[in-house]
Amino acid sequence: MKILKQTLTAAALATGLGLASQAAAHVVESGTMQLSPIASGAKYVVEHTCTHHGYALSGGLTIDKQVTTYGPLVVTGSYPKSTRTWAVELTNKSGRPTGAMEVMVTIRVLCGYRH
């Protein structure tokens, strides 16, 4: 019985260490960019590809700067474009085109890496 208990404890420890090392293999990468003008009703896709052959697990986007407080842009999609790239789709629902240097966004992607 003592050997079985030690084996189970060692297995639990190995599992815990495996999860800890796997957690260290996830990194949030981000990029901030100024968007070019977007016509009224048009869609614009912002994407980020994980570096060093990482896998895109999840992602999102924040709109850092907009001239109007209600915002001309709405996030209408957030999805993996490929195994390494996350895409976020924005749609201009303001009824007017955005101006040059009007909108700045930051895309963040959770990238997974194998050890």
C-alpha cells in the first residue's frame, strides 16, 4: 500500500509539474497600429501572427483612440484565421468614413508554444 501511495503522489506531482511547464508555454503577444481610413459600412480586418511558430489560441482587440466618443467602429468578429494567426474584424457603423489617423487599435493574441 505504501508503494502505491508513493506512486500516486509521484504521478500527481508529475502532472502538476507538467501543467506548470505548459502554463509557461503561453504568451500574450500584441501589436498596436494606426488604421487607414475605413468607408462607411466597410469592414476592416486586423490580424496578428504568433512568432516563433506559436499557435494562436485566443485573441481580442481594444480600440485605443477614436475621435468620436460613441465610436465609428464595432468589433463584428474575432476568430483564428489559421493555426498561427488570429483575426479581428471591425465594421464602420457610424454612417461616415473614418479619417486618417482617427483610430488606433491594439490586437492581443494568446500564443501557445510546444516545448
